[in-house]
Amino acid sequence: MNPLLASKQATVHIRGLGGYLPERVMSNDELAAMVDTSDEWIRSRTGITQRHLVAPDEMTADLACKAGKQALDDAGLIVADLDALVVATTTPDMIFPATASIVQAKLGGQGFPAWDIQAVCSGFVYGLAQLEGMMRAGMFRHVLLIGAESMSRIVDWSDRNTCVLFGDGAGAVVLSIGDDDACGIMRSVLHCDGAYRELLMAKHANRGRPPQSGQSVSMNVDAAGVSAIHMRGNEVFRIAVNKLGEVVTEVLAANAMKKSDIDWLIPHQANIRILHATAKKLHLPLERMVITVDQHANTSSASVPLALNHLYRQGGLKYGQVLLLEAFAGGFAWGANMIRWSRK
């Protein structure tokens, strides 16, 4: 173990934050000209007014780089200071290599480990839990964690029940070992139940087939196509609200805290109805919940770090405040992180 790295008693802090949204903005009215929907229909059912979409030549790694660079600048670090880089994404640039390796190269880094996490919309929450454990064990001192998505590339733009929901973007944090034991990441809880996987999924695009006996060998891909999101919305909604309520109760109990101790709830931005139902279940005033779904739509693994960065840039975070991050995703995968804010 590197003697410069922390002991198991060290705490992990968010040292820097960043975010990036593509330049193109699609309003509900523009979307209504493409599919049978309306601004009123979208607003009333989702709370969404617009979403950002990647340019044709803009990839998930490009979004991640811009958010990651802002987080590094905010932390006062450069890429050479990093011990690891992780990208949570559902929409990687390639099957392999990992998008994180592309981001590493684009940022000018080399040598340190870089890998992707795939837990769909819960990817960032899973990443925080994973990295906090690794950092407390002494493996890393500074890590860049990014949630980045190009969801518009896997949306069926003829399906009004799903295409209205999603947008593109990236959010990032720099995690660092610190000496303020009163603050930092306090506890995380994670869950998954694969029995629900068919309620929300996107099947593999261009899935190839191994050659059969006697067949000539050709390129191992099916006809070109894009894997699109399929969702049984009513069932997902019901389960999501219940599981999010349960995981919040669980992480509070793990930290011997009460609902009233939460200063900010920073949820996955899926749908305004889910956000309102979760707040009601927790008896939490909406004023203490960060809501960005109206402007960003559902950016999957990028939504929690984008919401956190939005609150930070608005000056809403104060030293010692308790933040609760939570997300629910296809899989079904869900989880929560409890953090006591340490930036002064």
C-alpha cells in the first residue's frame, strides 16, 4: 500500500464538481411536431419542458470530458493528480474499450486505472459507494467519477411514452481523501432485483451470431439498427416510489439519523410525479429537494451529479449540511448515498 494514501479510518470528500449539457435544446413544442404529443401532455405527466441533445459528432466521452475538466478545475487538480477515473454510463462510445479509457486519453492522462460502471440510472450512486470503499481501503487518494449519457441515441423517437422522457448530459465529481472526519461520504446502500428487468430495458443492438457448422464466415453482425428503450411505465412508477422510500429509510437507519436531518434530497431526475411521490412518502418539503428534470429531462446516470452540480453552482450547499443522493434504475437497481458536505 502506498504510504501516502489514507488508512481505513480516513474519510472521502467531494472536492470538486462539474457538469456539461449539449448545446442543442429540444423544446416540447419541437418534439410535438415529430410525434403525437403536446407541451401540455408532457408537462402534466413528466414535468419536463425541454431536453438537451448531443450533436451528430458528439459522443458520450466528449460530454464526460467537459464535465470532468470542470470538476478538476473546481478541485484545483490536474489529470496527473488522479489515481483513478470512472465513468458511469448506459451509452458507451463503443462495446470496448471502456468509455473511461477514452476519457482518460482525451484529458491527457495515462497509466492510472480507468473503468466503466453500468447500473443505468443508478450508475453514479453505485460509483460513489464503490469508490468510497476503495479509497477508504487505501487504494486511491484522488478519483474522478463521471456520469455521462447520450440517451437520445437509444430512444425510439416514434414512441411518445418514452421519447419525451430522456436527454443527454454529464456530471462529475472529484473525490479526495480528507482529514475532516466530521464530514464526507457517510454511508451508502445498494440493491438490485433482476426479476423486474423486463419492465425497463434496452436490448443489445446489432447482436451477432457465432458461425454454424458448414457455414461460411462473414461479418458477425445483424442488420444495422439501434437498440431502443422499452418501458412499462405504470409498473415502474409504482415500484420505484416504494423502493426509493425504503432505501432512504435504510440509509437513514444505517447512519442513526431521522428524515428531519436531511438538508437536501438529490434524487435521480426521472419524472416529476416520482419526485413528488417520494417527497410525500418521506414527509419532505419540496423546497429541500433538488429538481432539474424540467430543464434536463432524464439523463440516466448523469442526472444525480448534474442535479448536485446545479445546487452547488446556485450556492445552495453549506458546510455540514446532510445530502441524500438516491436513484432507481432498470435492472431494477437502486441505492442511496448519505454525505455530510465538507466544502466551506
